[in-house]
Amino acid sequence: MPELPDVEAARLIARRVAVGRRITGVWCAADPIVFEGVSPARFRRALLGRQVLAVRRHGKHLWFALDRRPWPTFHFGMTGGLHTPSGPSVKLVSSRRRDRRDVWPPRFTKLRVTLDDGGEVALADARRLGRIRLRHDPPREPPISLLGFDALRQLPSPARFRGLLRGRSAPIKAVLLDQGFAAGVGNWIADEVLYQARIDPRRRAQTLSEAEIRRLRGKIGSVVTTAVRARSDSDRYPRTWLFHDRWGRSAVAVTARGEPIRYDTVGGRTTAWVPIVQR
DNA sequence: CTCAGTGTTCAGTG
DNA sequence: TCACTGAACACTGA
């Protein structure tokens, strides 16, 4: 679920439901893994009665600006997500009948927040790799302070982008996944960007040509922007995107253009790429 | 039963 | 000290 576009979609939902409202109810699961460094009781105390001024995001991290600090911050891990009673933040599969996934509160709910107008949001996370924290100044404290440029709002100038790549000997795929480089890029976005930029994911970052670096920067911008504009609804991503054909790891997988897709582990992650295009 | 997985962190290595 | 690599984390669902 959560790469930058999903978190941005969650931000817009949280903004709609919560901004300008006062928090009248907080329920926390007894989960010391997801609630990192804060007891449910203290977390609840920090939120109860507060007004939500804004919902902010950097990379894959989300947080609420309240009328008193500290503020809650959220990271969704691999399987976490923000939900409202009307449905999850990601679109429901069309025409699916009501099933377990539509119940309220959702399975694996870790946090429920009720607002003074009756609105409600819940954070659910099956695999418990997500984190809920309390921070006095989220963007100035770890882990958010350690992030690189936000891939949606802070794409560096071409010169600065080139500088960030200089001296990096890891495969370019690994660099794209490094949140200290580009915050918000995850596994499928990295693969999509490299496919569209026609760059072999195994290439050492510092060996990229000027033209390749230019394409790479441009594609980070366009892929992320396009996914965010689609509200993270993958049915609305362009048909030519590798995204649609990369799942399942089939030996006979091909792109929309009929190009064979290959799978390797690069940067410690499954990497889908198209050798005849990415040379 | 086994394995992959939209993410991050940490120990070990060079 | 830094960059990098791979395992670990925790759990579901195919």
C-alpha cells in the first residue's frame, strides 16, 4: 500500500476529516511495537481535546499539527493504511461485494480517532511494520529530519540532483530506495522510474551519464506527480507503465508493449526490469 | 507447509 | 567514520 502517493492520498483524507475539528475520542491498541516510545495512555492524553490545525507529510511519513505539542506522527510500513468509516484510503476494488475489508473498524486497527463532528479515522496495520510516534517538532527530529528531498514537492535542481548522485557507488536502484536520498520513493516507483528512464537498475549511481541523470530526475518527478494526481488509484495510471505488469513474478511477464520483464534482487529488493529497454 | 512481500533498521564488512 | 550489504523484524495471504 504505502509509497508516497498512497501517503499523500491518506493525507488528503485525513485533512478532509480532521482539519479544523477537535479530537473527542482516542482508542489505542495495546501494541508496543507499532506505538514506538510512547505508551497508549500518554499518546491518548496528547491528542484528546486537541484541535487539528493541519495534516502534513514528508516522504512516507504523515503527521498532524495540533494546537498543542507534541504531535502524532505516522508511518505505514508495508501494510498499514488510514481508513474512514466510508472506506479505506485506497479505492475499493470496483463492484466488490461487502466483505471483511469493509467492516468498521477495520481488522488490525491500531488507532481510532473521533472528531467533534462525529467524523472518525482509523490506522490499521496487519504486519506491524508501521510506527506511531509522538514528536515535538516532527520535521526537525528523527526519523523525519533524516529524510532526503520529498519526491513530490522538493525535486532538486538538475545541478543539485547530479551532486547528490556523485560519489555513490551503490546500484542506482538502491540509491533510489534510500529515504535519505529521495523521501517517498519505494520499490515499485523506483522500478517504474528506471524503466521509463531506460536505466539498468544494477548500474552504479556514479557511473550514470549526464543524459541518464537528467532522464532519471525527470522521471522521478513525472511518475510521482502522475500517481499522486491519480489519487494513488492504479487503474488510472497510464497503460504503458511497468506497474501493471510487474506483479506476480511470472517467467513470461511482458509489458504493455510486449517487452519481456526480468526479476532480480537489487538493493535487497525484488526488482522488475526490462533488459531490452534498460541497457 | 512454504514463500514472497508496496519498508526500515541494525550488525557486520571493507 | 562512512557507504554499503544482507539479515531481521512480524505477519498475512497466495
